[in-house]
Amino acid sequence: MNDPLPSPTVPFADPAADHQAFTDELLAAAGRVIRSGRYILGPEVEAFERELAEACGVGHAVGMSSGTDALLAMLAGAGVGPGDEVVTSPFSFFATAGAILRAGARPVFADVDAATLNLDPAAALAKVGPRTRAVLVVHIFGRCLPTAALEAECRARGIALLEDAAQAIGAVGPDGRLVGTRTTAAALSFFPTKNLGGLGDGGAVLTEDAAFAATMRRLRVHGADRKNHHPDVGGNFRLDALQAALLRVKLPRLPAWTAARRRAAARYHTGLRGLGLGLPPEDPGCVWNQFVVRVPEGRDRTLAGLARAGVASEIYYPTPLHLQPALRALGHGPGELPVAERACAEVLALPLHPSLDDRSIDRVIAALRDVVGGR
């Protein structure tokens, strides 16, 4: 009988540790909301939206109940519906494809770039057809995908270019473009382990277009522009006041946390060279929601070895979207998108969060060296 694995002593994420230095501020913000009697939308959400838009360098931010609902509202606002197609990445969390299907449209998957794991722009453009209503790019693991070629083509064809930026708040592309500034809109997630995480679910849509922002505000309240008057069919996608207040406490700390993530990524890059692992490309604009290496052989043995060494790790993502059981009706099979499929067989995400200190990073590196060197 095998001995049980020990609890990790280097956690994959540690939101409680991230909050420790300012717990009193979070409690004060929660108390302010409790005393206000305003729990859904209201002035707390409005203030957070203004502060978020300024922090992200965009004209408008609209709070949503989750990153998934932000995607769904953004797709609806772009006119995506039954009979339409949306070109997107197969290497992402399920919500990327799920939101497209919930909008009534069909996801059309294009393969990813082997180095960055972001959608390959040339492959995406090759999948654009007469039914394409939007292209939905995913800035995977906090790395901003360059969108210049897609911007020009989408503009010429009159289709929306949308961004799944759930993992990429504050990311900057190689051309200096900030997320959400040159496309129709970008969706953010405030899931607790995101770079700006709430203490529950939350999300937002960023856009430069005032009319699109107004549409988002209608859609999040069942399509209403005033009480009991519904020009659109929307949903209950509202950000609650408590999450907004807590996020307002955390938002000013985001630049320092991004810097900490970048320092951790740099230390990983230095410490893991020469091991035969595939390292993610260095990128000064990446915000490193995850640090994901490629393990060409023995990925599962490596994960188990790290666990025995007290280091938590995760597989993001074990199955590409086009091969998920829920999408079987789309008719895809193995071998269609080989770059994404190979990535899913090799990727391994290492601990990365603002409270991760150098000693813990070095422990992860040492554990990987022991495990990989002993294969």
C-alpha cells in the first residue's frame, strides 16, 4: 500500500497569504457595504468601474457577475447568435467555447502558436468564413496576443474582434497595445486566483466604445434600459457591491503584484534552463497569470514527483476544447489541431502568486531538477 502524498508546502496559489497584509482594509470595505444597504450594483460598483477603466487605460469598464458572464454578454453585444460562427482557440478554459455555444453560435477552432500557446493569427484568418461573426482571441496565461493582422482583417470584413482576457489584466502586447484598447471589447475575470481576484466570482467587460458599454449595462440587467422596460433579452450578469468594494481595495496593489509575478517568472527562467523542459518565451508585457513549462516526456511522473517533494502543480489544460465530450456534436477528432493537442499532453503549471518568495521558487526549481534529472 502506497503512503499518502504529503500536503504541498509550496502551494500552487495562496489568496489568503496575498490578503494578509491588508485584511483590515478588506473587512472595513465589507462593513461599509453592509451598512450601506446597497448590495447589487449601485455607487460601489460605479466607483470600481471608473477606477478599473483608468487602471486599464480604456474608456469604459462594465462590472459583471463572472468572467464567463462577461464573455457571454460581450458576444451578445457583438451580435453573435444562432447560425453564426466564432473563430477561437482550442487551448483555453472551457468557458471560452461554452460562452459561444450558449450564445447559440458555433465555435470554429484554429490552432495555436507552438511557442506562446496563443491563437495563431494566420491559422485564425484561414478559418474566417461567410458565417463568421467574430474572432475571439485568448491571451493565455497572461501573454498578450499581437492582434494587428486580425484587427485589419476583421475591420475589412465587418466582424467583431473580441478578447478573452480573463488571465491578462494589464498585459501589454509587443506593439505597446493594452488589452481592450483596439478591439471591440475584452472580458476580464476576477476569480480568486486571477491576477486581480475577488473573494468570490466577478468579471468585467472593457471597451473604448461608449455605445457598446451601454449595451453591456443593459444586458447585465435582463436587457433593461430602465425599470420594467427591456429592449433586449439579457441575463442576470450583475457585479455585486461587496465584490466591487473588495476589488477596490485590491486594485491599487495590482501593479506591485504584477511586478512580483514578473520577478518570479524571471527567476524560474534562470533556474530552469538546461533541464530539457520547454520554457515559455520571455516577454516584458506578460503578466504571468501562470508559469507553464512543457514536459516532453513523463509529464505525469513529473507532477507526482513534485507532489512528493511538497510542491503543488497543475495541468492547464489536459484536453483541448475541440476534444471535450460536451463538444462532440461539432464532429472534431484527434489530430485536427496538432499543436494544441501536443501542448495539452506536455504542459505543467508551476506555483506562481504574489506571495511566492524566492526561497519557495528555489525549492520548486530544486524539486524539478531532482525529478527531471532522475527520469
